[in-house]
Amino acid sequence: MAETPEPEVEETPEDEMKRKFREALDRKRNQSADAGAGGQGTDHSKIHGAHGPAASKRSFRRKSGG
């Protein structure tokens, strides 16, 4: 049996937008998967130590008028 292609259904603008977003998301996922294969550890962030306990708690004092 020869396979017959399904008749193309016109995409609505919403369907086209969803399709484009899915394609972009797939590209993004593939790109990040390729970048993660470099073996640079579990932390893939470019900024290290951005969120964490501060070295010491900062205190602010109001200047007196003198």
C-alpha cells in the first residue's frame, strides 16, 4: 500500500503561532542540551555565588547632621 499524505488543513494564526513557539522551544532545548554536554559540572550558571549567604551582614547608619 502506498501511503497517502493527509490533506493539509489550513492553520489558523493561533495554530501557526503555537507551532512556531514549539519549534523555537525545541531549538532552545537542543542548544542547551548540546552546551551541557561539555562536562563543566552541575552548575551551568555564568555567575557563581550570586545567591547565597553574605560574608557579613551589612549595617546602614544614618549620617548625623554634624
